[in-house]
Amino acid sequence: MTKLKQILEDNDFRAIAALVLLWLLFFWRLFTPIAADQASLAKGDFSGQFVAFAGYQYDRMTAGEIPLWNPYNNGGLPFIADTQAAVFYPPRWLTIGMSKIAGGWSYNALQMEMTFHVLLYTLLMYLFVRRLTLRDARSRLAAFCSAIITGYGGYTAGYPPLQLAVLEAAIWFPLIALGILEATRGRQLALIGIALAGFALGFSWLAGHPQTSWFLTYVAVAYLAFRCLRVNRRFRSFVGGFVMLAGVTFGVCAVSLLPGIEYLLLASREELSFAAKGNGFPFRDIAQFIFPGSVSQWSPLFVGIPALFFIAVTAGQGARESRFWLLVAFIGLLHSLGDNSAFYTVTYNFVPGLRFFRGQERAAVVVANSLAILAGLGIIAVASWSNHLYRKRAIRYWGIFAAIVTGLALVAFFAWTADPATWGELFNIASRSAFVTVVAFFVLRRFVSQPRRITAQVALAALIAFELFSVNIDHPAVYDSLPHNEQLSMMPSALVQQVLDDGSTQPFRVDGFRGLEDNYGSLYSLMDVRGISPLWLKGPLILIYADYVNNPLAWELFAVKYVFSGQERLSIPTQIIGMGSDKRGDVWLHRLKDPRQFARLYYEADVVNTDQWALELMGDIRYHERDKIVVRQPLVLDLPGQAANGTATVTSFAPEEIVIDIDTEENALLSLSLPHYPGWKAQLNGEPTGILRAYAGLSAVEIPAGQHRLALSFAPDSYAVGAIISAFTWLGLALTTLFMLMRRR
């Protein structure tokens, strides 16, 4: 570890300063104070999912509360267990703290979090490649170029900034690899290095995209095995390192991971079929290594044309470290093709964990990181060539490659002249690639012949940055030419405000499929049955989306009082109280004339054995949801079987605490418009009581005749256990770090 001090030299600080300047240049439109020049991340999942959920987290945490439950989307969901909420991701806490100081939550707050993660990504990759190649004279150049490719290549600059959890889970890869590298440098396995790798991998899991973290976990274990094998360590060293890596990783993220696993086992995504999970890149996407944008709006496999030269060099020379990253890149590429290749079929059936994830193209994170490292290793290899024959042969091959790319550009030119509408954009892409390839021929020839010349090194780094910036800066699929304060208002629209001004003392929900949309219920504190979070509890999902547009049964069961609809008339009696518009057209705000209360007493019940039976029963046209409740467990109390006098009044309503006063003449079942979930606990008059599963996904409580107070609280055991494990792990890591620092002094 002491050799890391060598990185903190003046030339390294210059390289780091240059990386910061490139970062400022790439994101200058997000930083500029000139409104006419400003850009912002495009609306979509970034705004509807991440800004909205982080806004809810901001409200709760600045009030000194941990957001365990979110009542404002999906009819209610365990917020702490929704991985993309990233409740315990430390950089999110920093964003929330800075936003509090700045005056409140904003669209720009999360944009800045994104940009700083990209900067951190480049710095960590620089640190890893610099450490990996520390003994080589061109180490700084290699690390600098790898960092540029990592931060501004097609993967990082494509969809991950909009899918923020993907980006934030990915950026910890270089630190994971650095920890493993440090752990395996000496004669004995350095446990502090393994702890660093586990800490970084735990951060990746906390960031909220399990699929990306799962890929990084496999690579981390493989790299640990490779490094142990390379230095001729015994098998037990690998086993010990693996156990510690797994233990630290689990301990760091247990507070989020355990609730997440509990939620995943009850969520709908678990039931996706092989066909739904197998989508990946088509084979033609490989063309985007050279012609980015020719197949799709994003090019996650694109690392820049000059980088391909150095990757080819490492592939040809076959150094041991290079061979590992080549194999990782190749396996990642095969997997990213999904069911377009037979490889995914094999891994799907034999590799643990992959059955939980869809969108196999996200394995591009493995490809992008591996190729960036290989490019750096290739620069080292070229700079160390002593055989002039190698130099001449490499430039000759590149000249042939440049001629082929230029020829393809000419073909695109003639096609463009014949059909400008079809071939115009492809000709533009081919021309750019041909231009870069030809310029690279001269730059590479100079660098290969005189790798020590500073002008050749600067020209190489400048060409790599120029191409990546030309392709990815201000990408129209990622950025809009709008200031961030015009993308999304933190204030509700007039229609939403009408509902917020309802003034009712009893909780109610809305159907915000139109007009409210996405997860904006969380942003505006309006309880919506809809949402776009990818994880849904199975029962509520089936009930709510039985009909996308007109669903009276779901409105009844979830205590919906207002419906934002694109239809002027609904299938049940309503009163139109407002009209507005959204991106799809006119929106009418309906108020139901006879909405159900959040808590309702029933005196007759149908007892079923399965959720499917309950759904079939409720689907019968003869079923009247106001007459009977449908429950899955046998009842302890005898119900009268006919209506009786009784009231249930919600006297206190908070996300994790609900208090209901009940007065009933007969034994009853209290139906709650609350999803049935393991973390909810009930106390009747201070004594614990059970919560039944009703309507294939909601909750109910047996109430004996008389006056009672029912208190519901959300306190999942998975969170309590995970919090204890994480607290001890973080404390142990902090004490270990402090001990190491004091020992060094």
C-alpha cells in the first residue's frame, strides 16, 4: 500500500487536473449560468423515477425520519426495499444534505449527483490503471487514456445517466479491482485490500441496481481467483479472500439488501419468463464499436476507434493480465447479446442469480470497463516495443483498417446521393469514423515510433477525447436544451393542487395514470395507485392493472377518491371538478360520488385458500365488493353475516404509523386499503393481533364487538437485522481504518 504514494506526484496531479477540466467541458451545459446555453437531463425515468423518489427521501430524511414505507405510489410499497430508491446510499445522503443547505430539493440536485459520479468514475479508473502499471514509464498516459474512455465512452455517456442507479452501481468497479490488486501484490494476502474491495462492492449494491452489481460481483470473484493463481497462492488463500470479500460486501449493504431480498420474493418480476428476460443486443450492435449510432440511439459498446488499436495490441501480445481482461470482455459481450446467442441459454440455466434479471445488454458494463483497462495496457505495450518490425507491422495493419473504414464511408456517400433521407445520418456517422481513423493513423504512427515524445502523448490523449466528446457530448437522447428548472416543477400542477386542497380528514388515494403520472405522487405527497418503479407486489399489481384505464374494482379496494383520466366519462358515477392536459392530450379530473373509506368494517366474509381463487371470485359479475370481504385465512371470530352498526375512523395517518378508532356492535372484519406485507404489525388496544390477507393483496384485521383502537406500524424484521449487521460492519471498518492510520503515524 505504501507504493500508492508514488501516484501522488506532481505529474499525477496534472493528469487529475486535466481529467477535472475534461469533466467540466463535457458537462459545461449543466454548469453554465447562462440560461440560453443550459441543458438538462431529459425527462423520463430520470425525472419520473429517480427525482421523484429522491424527493420523497429528501422530505423524510430532512425531517429526521428513515423512509421505510412509501404510501404515495403503487398503492403503497416498502420504500427501503425498493433497490432503486437507494435509501442508504451514502452519496445520496450527501446530495440531500447539500440540497438542504441550498434551500430545498431540485431537479438539478440529482443532475449534479450524476455528474460527480462520472468524475469519480474517471478518477478511480485512473487510480486503478496507474497502480496496475506503476512500474512502466508510460503509466500516467495509460491511466489517463483509460479514464477518458471510461468516463466518456458509449456506455457511461449513454443511458446510465438517465437510469441513475445503473451509473451509480457501475462506477465502483475500478475501486473493487484496485482493492483486489492491492490484496494480492505481496507474499501474503493483504486483508486491508480485500476490505477495500468489499467496501466498494457494498457501495455498488447500495446504489440500487442489483443486476449491475451482480455482474461486478462475478468479475470481482474471478479477478481475485486470477490474481491468486498468478502469484502462485494456495487455494485456501483464495477461499479466505472470497469469504472476507463476501462478508464485508454483505455487511456494508445488509441494511438495504435484506429488505430488498424480502421484497423481491414477493414482487411480480420474479415471474418473468425466459423470453422476457433474454433481450439483449442484436449482433449488428457490434458494428457500433466503429460506427456509433448506426444501430440504435445509444452505443454502449463504443470505446473509441483509437482504443481499438491498443486493444488489438494487447490481444496480439497476450500478456497474462491482458488475457484476463480480454476473457472478461469477451464473456461480457457474449452475455450482452442475450438470447440472440446460445451463450445466454447456458448461463441462464447454470449461473446462479441471472434468472432474476432482464435486459442482458446491461452486461455492457463489464465490456466497457474491461476494454478501457485493455486500452491502457495496450499503450504500455506499444511504448515498450523495442522491435522496429512490430512498429511497422502495427501501423501497416492500421493503414489497412483505415482504408476499409474510408471505403465504407465512400459507399455510404454514394448511397446518400441516391437516397438522402435514408442514408443521410449513416453517411454522417461513417464520415466521422473515417475521419477519426485516418487522423489516428498519423497520430498512432508518431506515437508508435516516438512514444516518449510529449507531443505524441498529448496528441493521442487529445484524439481519444475528441472522438468520444464528438459522439457523446450533448447527446440528444440524454439531454434537452432546457434549463433544469424548466424540466420539472417541484410545485404541483393546478389539477394536482385541487386534490391536495381536498381537506378531508380521512386518507384517500388517486388514480394518476394520466395527469399525475410516473412516480410524481411521491414528489407531491399524493397517494397514487400507479407508479413506474420496476418492482411491484404481485397482488396489488394484478388488482390495479386488471384494466389500465377504467378499473372500478381497484378504485374501490384502494380507496380511490379522484381519478385523473383521459376519458370524459367513466363507468361509475363521478363528478368532473377540473380539466387540464398532459403530454398525451386532455385530462379530466373526476371525483367519485361514493368512494370507499380507507378503513371499512365488514360483517360477512368469503374465505378462500389461494389468491387466484380470490381473484376469480371478485371477477364474477355477481360479486359486490361492498357486501363481503374476501380473506385467505380462516377466521377466529364469528361474524353475524349481516350488516351491523359500526364505524372505523382513521385518527392518525403517517407512512409507517396508522391509528384507527373503531366502534362496532358486532364482531367485524376491518378491511384496510393497505397492501399486505410482512413488515406491517398491528396492535389492538395495545395487544398484538394478526393481519389477514384480503382481496389477494390487501390487509384486514379481526375486530371483536366493542370500542377499540387499532395501531398499525411498519417495522420489518429484515430492516432491523440488516441495520444491526451494517452498523457493526461500518463500525469495524472505521476502527480498522483508524488503527491503520495511527499505526502508520
